[in-house]
Amino acid sequence: MASHVKEEYSRNGYVVLPRLYSEEETALYKEEARKVVEQNGVGKEGVYVGMAVASSLFKKAAAHPVLVAAMKEIIGEEVVFLSDKLVFKNASTDFGSPWHQDYPYWKGSHKISVWIALDDATPANGCLKVVPGSHLKGAAFHGGDASDGLGFINRLGDADLEGQTVVDLTASRGDAIIFHDLLYHASYPNTSGKDRWALISTYKDGTQTDPEYKWAKAAFRVS
Ligand SMILES: O=C(O)CCC(=O)C(=O)O
């Protein structure tokens, strides 16, 4: 069956899989994520890396067959899950993520991430925003000011965004947004007082050799 996944991903640098996870699955993941946060905390950055290490439920989520099929279209036959993280925003952890590409964090081969909504996400509670097609510009210099202590040490500067078309990616619980590691993306602060939790999982082409990634503790082939 012809699929839009590869074409859309190649053109825009991202593609949405609506309702990849059911209401029940998403509720279960949020509940499990809450337990992980209670046990480990997320600090001021609102980020907890290693959900699939903390719970086998997230390992299972990472291998969802529809997601794996989409990844295979984009990556090829050998799809490896590397790691995942919870990005947690609520009334007290309300940061917006600054504009960046993910590539400076990964290095080596290109990685593909999937942003999974554990809550409905809008500009009011911190949904993603992207510059469609920006992945075609190549790796940008990340010289933006990172002195606010919120993490995200790699930041694009204002000039990189000048004149660019920005699209808000509102999402429903269970939606998955697959995106290229060169896509310019950011997220809104959460001004709603309500939760905006997202699970972000990262994959790579298993045929590519890479530096040793210490953070990829739960890496496994999913295809
Ligand atoms: O979920 C968010 O608020 C954005 C996270 C993000 O941009 C990232 O982790 O690369």
C-alpha cells in the first residue's frame, strides 16, 4: 500500500501519525510516567531520560508495529531504538523549549525522534512548533544564549528564525510526530496550569556505525 510517510517526512522534515496509541494505552503510559517521575523526579528542566530503562511498558511502546513500519519506510530495514525521555510540563515546570535542531546532541549518523503526546497539546500548554522543510538547510551553528539554566545548551539564534514560516503542531493524546534531527523546532511555555507531558523516543539506522552512546542503555532493534 502506498504511504505518505516517507514523502511527507522528506519534504517537511516531520510526519504525524494521528492516534498511534489508543486512549487506554496513552492513559496507561501517563500513569506509568507519573510513577517514574515520583520515584526519580524531573528537576527544573522537566526532562527525565531513560523511560524504557525505568519501565518495560515504554520498551513495548517503542516497538509499536505501526511506528516501526513508518520508521522502516524512512530508515530502511534495520531500525534501532536508542533511548527515550519524558518532557514534563505543568503549572510549576512551565518552560518553553528554545529553537534548536537535535543533531548537535546526537552527532554521528542522523537520528529520528518521535514526539508522543501524553496529553492534548496546544500553544497554551506547550505544543511543539516547527519550521517545515528546515531539515534541508543542513546542520546550523547553535550559538544562541543558554544562560537561563533550563538545559538545552544548543540553541539557534534569532537570525536563524527570521522570515521563516512557523507551524504549530497541536496534538491529541496518543498522536505521534516523527521528526528529522535537523528540523528547526521549539515548544511553547505552558501557561495553562494543566499538564503537558510528552514522551520522545529516538531511533537510528542500525547499519550505521556511531560513537558509543552512554545514554542508549535500553537500545534494541525493533524491526
Ligand atoms: O517537548 C518539548 O517541549 C520540546 C522538546 C524538544 O524540543 C526536544 O527534546 O528536542
